[in-house]
Amino acid sequence: MATDFKEVNESYTLPEAVREAQRCLHCKVPGCKKGCPISNDIPEWIEELAKGNFGNAMRIINDRSNLPAVCGRVCAHERQCEGHCVLAKKDAHINIGKLERFVADFDSDACLTHEAIPEKTRGRVAVIGSGPAGLTIAGDLARKGFGVDIFEMEPEPGGVLMFGIPEYRLPKEVVRREIEKIGHLGVAFHMNTTIGEDYTIDDLFGQGFDAIFMGTGTGIPKRLDIPGGNHPAVRQAIRFLRRVSLYENGYMSKDEVIVGNNDRVFVIGCGNTAMDAARTAIRMGSKEVTVVYHRSIDHMKALRSEYDDAVKEGVKFMWNTSITNIEALDDTHLKSLTLNTDGEERVVNADHVVMAVGSAPAGRIVSTTEGIEVDEKGYVLTRDNPYGMTTRKGVFAGGDVTNRPATVVHAMRDAKLVAEGIERYVDAVKLMESINGMD
């Protein structure tokens, strides 16, 4: 049973990385690249790695990714690049994620890459939120000569990377290192700043920004309509994981985390967030953690590797099961749950329930800004030309707040397209201003 948050997957040594890279067949039509949501030039950088040209490998990766050390750790490789590797048919795929992680870590440790900072002459862009989408937008536009300011409500940048993915999967020092690289491109960070409260969209335009990007994610957890489901001991997975991260980074005491004191915890849901919540509860000291899912194992959204690791760490699973009633002991503690498995009900003792059934966007920005339309579920509506612009001129959105991405790398893919849309929009506005100025 896991008892600490030490990273569970070890890196390659240098000889191991080179040997693994040398196994690549360099296919004429590389399936790995097709399987990568951001079309990373995988065979090219693997070839450089195989030759020992680590700087060249990093340069190729940087052309498509602002967060290689992150992607190398948390991407769904088995469903993406590695799953499309021709050697996967023989269950011998190249370990692409682990190689990407090695290159990024080696580059940072050896301080190999020093990118030139372009002059910020093309315009100013405000980025709201510093998750994968916001960081990608910031890195891409800063490299193309835009001045970029990121506004983040948390005490540190990183969004879900810092406060939603557990330390054992993604060490926070790795996140900080990747963010520092983006800062070196000239990106400015404004922490503890909530747009919609401290400033509005109109305030940002008043400060001289030419375009604004909303990468605020989905911060409102969804709930299931279960009798007793509003009890304080029924917690939301994303808020539980955030509290644990705040505790691990010294912003909160362990008592404020609540879950994890020799208790019995039931997690509802079976995506990667549910796995993170279950494995984190184990690490926080829960004596028994059970994932409850209303379908079979074949329908779970979580990666099979995440499930396998959870089982190894002591997490139990109940398939084709739903919680139909939650009974309280008092105002702060639960007494029991009623479970329904294939039509049969039984009552079990429980201390906490953690819901991992999805989330929706917060309405702080939309409610304080005129002209930004959302759909019936609160997701921001955007157009295809320029890509990512909302119904408010000059305001763009991407990532989870638009209900398009599903993972870190999908948010990055969407953000890269939005960055191109912002680039074209600002250039067009500047051009029209210069033409009008000549009249």
C-alpha cells in the first residue's frame, strides 16, 4: 500500500534511453505521430536521441510542445503515440512517453536549451488561467513576438497540473520547471488574481491588451442526485485533490484535507480523476478505499495502467454498482451507504464519499462581461474563424471551458489552434489601424 507521494514511475538512465531510442524503426508513415494530438515529430527527435544529440532532440520537441516533461508523464500514451506504434502489435512499442520525459529532464538538468527572447512588438495578450491551455497559448505567442500576461487565481501557476494531478504522477517541481521556461520567454505572471472579481474583461481591455484568452477550465464539480448527497462528508474529487496539493505545498494543514485519517472512503466514478482521488486517499492514510462504478470494467474511462496501479496500491473496485442512499451519523460524519449491485441492495459502513463524476465551467467571467455567449451547460461558445474567438470581439477561449478537450495534451492541441487565431486577429486589427491612420 502506497504511503507517500514519491513519483511512482522512474526515469531512464542515459544508456537506457539511448538503447530504447535505437529500437525505433523510423517508419515511412509513422503511426506514433498520427496518434499524437499535437503531431509531435516523434521519429525525428527519437533519431536525434539515439545519436546522442540531446539538444537537437529537445529543439524538435519544443517546436510542438511547451510542456514536454509534463506530457512525458501524464499523457495517455497507450491510447495515443504508443498505441499507434507499429511495434505495439507485438506488445513491444517504443516507450515514447518515457523517452520524452528523459529528454526534457536531461535538458533542464544540463541547462542545454537557451531560447532567444523575441521583441514584443506584435501586440499584448492577456491569458486568464495557467493550466495546460493557458501555458500553451502563452508560450506559443511569446515566441512569436507578443507580450503575454497570465492572470491566475491560485498562489502558484499551473492550474490542474499543479492543483489537480497528484504529486506521485506529476511532481510539482517538474511543473514549476516547465513554467519557469515559459517565464524566460518574457511571459509575466499575476498570481492570486481572479478575473471576474479583481478585474473584469473590460478592465483588461482598458489596460491595453489587444486580445484576451479564457483558459479557466471547469472548476464547478458536478453532483449526483443521491439522497444524503449534500452531506458535508460527501466531497468532490477535484476539490479534494486541490486541498491535498495545497497541503503538500505548505498552503494548508493536513486537518483541512479531512479525508485520510484511517477512514473508509468510497469514490464514485471511474475516470482518471477517480483513480487519482482513490490513490491519493490511500496515501493520506485511509484504511480502505473503494471505487464504485455503475458499469463494467470494460467501460471505464480511466487508463488501464492507472487502474492496474490503483489495484497494486490497495484500491478496491465494485463494478455495476451504484450508491442509492447516504446515511449520516451526525452533522460531520457519515454512517453508511446503500449499494445496489445488479439489482441487489446492501448496506455498508462508510466515513467519506468522494464524487468524481465530472465538472462544469464557473460563471465568474461570463456573468461580469457583456457579449460572451454560452450553451445550456455553461460552456463558452466559440467560432472557427478566427479559431477560438467567442461572441465578444477580441475575447478567445479554449480548453475545458469550451467543452472540447479531454486531457492535458488535447487542451494543448486546442490552445495551439487558438494561438494561431489570436495571432491572425491581432495582426489584422493592427493592419487596419495602420491603414486608417494613413487616411
